[in-house]
Amino acid sequence: MIYVFKTSVDNQTKFESASALLNQLLPESKWNFDLEDCDNILRIDSELNAVELLQNNTVFECIELE
């Protein structure tokens, strides 16, 4: 399933922290950030429920987009 989130990841430091978390929580998934987008979009292709896994993370803010 494809998930799309608006995030607070807007610089390299936040990207590195978010990357470490995503690699840990979603090791078999594909994901990418579009930091040129005004909403700093995160797209995740995962068979796991990414919304559930990311909803209470303390590394970055993310809101699922529909």
C-alpha cells in the first residue's frame, strides 16, 4: 500500500533522524521524501501499516494525506 504524509522534515539533520527511524520501523519498505514540496511529503510503499507505526513517533511530525 502507498501512504503519503505531510511532515516536519525540512532539513538534512531532520532527514537523517527520520531516515534512521524509517529504516528501523519499516525495514522492508520503500520510502522517499520530497523536501522541495511545501509540505515536505513522505511517500511510503509498505505492506505494514505505516500510519500506525508512525503516529506516535517523537522524531518528526507527520500527518497522513488522503
